[in-house]
Amino acid sequence: MSDSAKISAADPSTRPIPVLEVFGPTIQGEGMSIGRKTMFVRTAGCDYRCSWCDSKFTWDGSAKDEIRMLSAAEIVEELFALGGNTFDHVTISGGNPLLLPQMSFLVQQLHDHGIRTAVETQGSRWQDWLVRIDEVTLSPKPPSSGMETDFEVLDSIVARLLEASGRRDICIKIVIFDEEDLNYARDVHKRYPDVPFILQTGNPQVSHESEDHVSSLLHRYEWLIDRLSELPDLKDARALPQLHTLVWGNKRGV
Ligand code: MET
């Protein structure tokens, strides 16, 4: 092996990316860019196992045969094959895309094409490429998920994003199923009062759905609005439904 080949083999930016889905154009169904036209890249693998995860196939082994190891250039090619000249925004989700240092190369290539980038992550891992993302959603998981937040890690991620130079939007988004989740969310907002804050309706039916799925989600959203209205410590928060579940239910690839 030549020296340059050795160097490139050790260079994380050339490592292939485990991809489960590339789809769009569609809309971002949740968070600060809700309604925004975007393409999605969904990576495989997660350090969490949320009880109500709507993308369990990214970590439970059920879609392991669908995982494709793609270079950044191949992902970009696929995005343009699907979206042509109809998009200028790509959302990277998972799984937890922050497990992958080699995403830096994809982020760079997207920016070289004039594409705006967004990332969805629970905020449990850091990668340096995160500061180059235009819209960062940190989504720490409340008690109903069965996960525990490492606040030391989250503190350092928030601090690094706020201190980094350059323009980016960041928000914290917390899925709310019950009062315990709401208490967790209030503590998180108190901890990071300067970060735009979103409460999101929980979706209890992620594998199947009953006929009244939409009305049950809307009832949960109404409850969330009612509770938000009453809380003096959440004056500047937003309450949002997951728009895509209202339109498409739990369908994949939309
Ligand atoms: N793991 C990331 C998050 O928690 C993205 C997808 S969750 C289905 O936001």
C-alpha cells in the first residue's frame, strides 16, 4: 500500500456512510423547520433504544439487509437523481448521525452544491462537523423513552454550538407523552434558557395505527397546548404536532 493510500484509509472523511433511506423532496414534518421543503438522508445505527422510537429499523436489526454503505459522493448523486433541481435543503437523521465522523464529507459536499443542511440528534455525541450544519435540532429524550440524558455531554454540545463561529439555527425539541416528560422538559429549558424550545406531541402508535390515529394525535396536541398555556416557566416555548404523521401516518419514505 502506498503512503497516500494508507493516509486515506485512516481518513474518516472517506469512510462509507451506512444509509437506510434517501428520500424526498418532501416536507420536514417536525421541529423548527416544520413545513420546509427538504430531502432526507437517514443513517443506520443508534446509541439509544427509545421505547417509542418511530425509526426502530435503524437500530433493531430488522432492516439490516437494507443498509447501504455509500460514499458522500454517491449520496449526493442519489439526492440529485431523486430531487433534480427542486430542492436546496437536506435533513440528516437516523438513528443517530452523530455516531459517524465521516458525515463531514457529505456535509462539505452538500454545502459545495449550495444546499442548506439540517441535523436531528438526541445530543448524546459530538462530531466536529456539527458546527457546519445550518439547522441543528437537539432532541434529548424524556423519561417515557426509557433513556437517560447525560447532561454533561449535552451541556458541552450546547456550549460548543453556541460558542462556534458562523451562523446556524439551533433548537431543543422534546417529545412529550405525559406530565413526567413535561417536568423533564421544563428542567431542560431552565438549563438552556437561550436555546429556542419546542414541545412535540408524542406518537404512541409507531408500528401499527388505528383508524382514529389522526384524531388521537390531535387530542394529544390539544392537551400539550393546554398544558403549555398554563405554565409560567414556558413562556417562550412552541408546541408542535408531527405534521407528517397527520398526513401520512407512520408510512416510511415520505
Ligand atoms: N436520533 C435522532 C434524534 O433523536 C434522529 C432520529 S430519532 C427517530 O433526534
